[in-house]
Amino acid sequence: MVSAALEETQIPLDEFTRMRRDNLARWPTGADVDLDEAVAYLKALPDHKNLAKVTRRAVAEGRCLTQPRGGFATFEMHKNLLETLDKQGLADVVPTTTDSYTRNERFAEAQRGADESEEKGRSMLNGFPVVNAGVGQCRALTAAVNRPIIALTGTSFPRLTGEITYAGGFTGYLGSGIAYTTSYTKDTSIAEGIRNYQYLDRLVALYQEKGVELHRRQPGFLTGTNIPPCIGIAICIADTLLAAAQGVRQYGLELGQTLHLVQDAVSIEVCNDLTQEYLKRKGYNDVFTTVTSLHWMGAWPVDRAQSFGLLVYGGFAAAVGGALSVTTKSVAEAKGIPTPEENAEGLRAARMGIYLARGVNLRDLPEYLREKEILETEVRVIVDKILEVGNGDVAIGTVRALEAGLLDVPWSPNRECKSAIMPARDGDGYLRMVDSGNLPLPKRILDYHRERLEAAANASGKVYGPDLAIDSVYELSEDLGKLMPSMSSGLSHG
């Protein structure tokens, strides 16, 4: 279904037409996808249900939107979730997270899970099986809420889910060939992940050619642990360039929060600015990009009060940084899948953070400017190296850079990643790197990382080394008494 040779160039229309025919034949619900009929349906949707249009309006108005994650196994359960998120959570965008079987194209098992969920009256899947549900049920969900729906797929295999969800009125789709393949798969090659998303992006470009603008978004949270901002942004840029080569003209970027306000704000600005810089370098002058900030993706505290702190901070940091939106979590994050009500509660907490951020501007602070210069340097040398080793082709360059460790992802499950990078927090809470692997960073940058982390290790009585990185993974899930001991905890009462 895909070309044998990996390259960034756009899939020719005749080849793509054959690919679509074969793809849609893989499961019975694919027969319900008719491109021209879907174009007419999508054109008839009101603007407030089209995420591409909602996104442009939010940027024009300077608003930071809220969007949660979530999905249940049956139509009625999932419909109730979306209605709750819309009405109780005041969500600006509502999600449809797919289940694990669907993510791995095990559609027969997804169907069994959906049937069992109907019988037992509770969700036996960790998401909504969109391929089994088909275009009709997706459109019924689109009709049930007054918000745009984004498909959150967690997959390196988007070809069939993309066809059905877009035709079903879900006007946004989260996923990309580099980020998802390095995050969620062990044996899927990076080349295959890139090719699979080239299909989806070519589909979006085809809809665009027929007068329908759809939203595509890159999932920048990667492995869900500490990710140095330079890595997240470099992969955002590479995924964006791949999408632009297929003809996509609206593309969202995502960054997981570091939980340091200056670093999070700097990362949002640098991500969008450098993405636009590299798009223009490649001759793409009309690609509209935005940045979404993700609630903390690492280990989550069990305590409800501590959780609310992270939820409010997430909205505050996103708004201060100028993000288009914040993707929210809930107080149940450490325990399992949240109820619709818990999910709605997390949305409202984040919205409060957005409200509190009004008028806050960090961009003239010396500390902000220092971190911006460091981050821009880091990102540019990584992306320039990707382009260099690929002789200008981002697809080829990404694969070669990962093979050599010139681009890397910490704690990636994928065999093609070196996973040599070890991020850790310095004494001020910034994410630095104990080990930068083979990243082509200048010596002055590496020295700065080491200096800041050695100071943190000395101040805390710890040994400089990998344990700093491991401690940083679990830090925010620790009990508050350990994170901030009471002043009276060490006093004698004798």
C-alpha cells in the first residue's frame, strides 16, 4: 500500500487513489466512505464544529482553548462522555480517544470488546472503536455536541481511522509518523510510521483541494516521561515538514509541560517560531501552525489536592506561553480512566488557570531571554543535522539521524531509537540533560547543562549521574510532605 522508497515528496494522485481503494477494503465500514459525499457533508457542518475554523478564530481572538482526552467502548457511553465534557466541563474541543485494539488495527478484537461492553453495561475497552463504529455513528456523535471533535488515536497506523473519522465529521486528527512511532511501538520502523502518516496527510490535502480545511496535529508528548524541549520541538518541526510536503496547510504542534513556567513559556514560543522558520526555508509559506500545551505527562500524584495544583498550573502555563490550547488531565490520572465528571472537573480547573494568566508576560525577563537563546541553539543544530544527513529530505534525514543518535528520544520503546538521553531537573526546576547521547550540541551548551545539574546534585547531597534522571521521572508523584517538608517536621518536641 505504500511506496518502497522513503522520501518526503507528495504521493502522486493516481497512486494515492489506488492506495485508498485498497485501504478502505480492509474492513467493512470502509465501504461507507465516499470522498465527494464526505466533502459535501463536511462543508455543511457549522463553523463551530470545524476544528480548523475554530483554531483560526481562537488565534485571531487570542484565546487559549481547553480539550481533554477520553473514550468509551459503546456509542451511548461515549456520547454521554462528550455531552458531559461539553456541558459540565465547558470544553472548547471534545475528544474521541480510540481503544488499544483499534490503534493496532485489531478490529475483530475491538468488536468483541464493544459487544462485551454492551452486554455488561460498562466499558471493556480503553477507548471508542471508531473503525467498527463506522461513519454513521461518528456522524451521530458529531451531531450530539456543539463542539469540534478531534480523534486521539495513539497509533502509527492512521490510514483507516483517518478515513472514517474525517468522513464522520471529526474535523481534527492527532498523530504523526515520528512522534507516535517512537513513543508507542517497539518493532514498527520509523520509515513505516512516516509512510503511514504521509497517507493521512495526503488525504487531508485532498480534502483541502476540494474546499474542506481540516485540522491535523502532531502529538509532541512522545514517551510520557521527561522530554527535553529541544527534542520535542525538533520532532515537531520534522513532522510538520513531512505533513507540509504532502500538502497540509494547517498543522498543530504539541509540547508536554516541563512544569517550569519560564521553560514552558519559552518552549511554546520557540516551537512555533522555529517551525515557521523551517517551513519557509523549505518554501512552504502558507502553512498555519499553532502550539498545544499538554498537562504534565509524567508520573501523577495520587493526592487530589496535589493533582488540582498540576491541573490549574497546566492551564496557567499554556496561556502565559501563548498556546492555542491546553490538553487536560484529571485528578484520577494516577488511578485509572476518569469518569466523565472527573474529566469535566479537570477541564474547569485548567480553565481557571487560563483565567488567572490574563495579562502575565514573561518575555522581557533576562531569564526568559537566556533560556530562549539556549533552546533555539539546541533545536537548530538538531534540525539542521537532520536535513544535512538526509540531503535536504526530512524523511530520509530523520531515519538516518535516529540511526546515528543525532536525533534521539529518551526512554523510547522503539528499537530504532538509541534512547541514550537522560533528562533531569536542575536546582531551579529546569529540565537539563545528564547525558545528551550523540546529539550534535555545542560544547558551551553541554557545559551549561552539566554545570546546572552538578550544582543541583551538590546542593541535595546526591551523586551526579543517571540517578538524577530517574529521580526526576517520579518527582512530581511524590507525597507533598516529601517534596516540601513542613518547617516543624525536623524540630524536637522534647
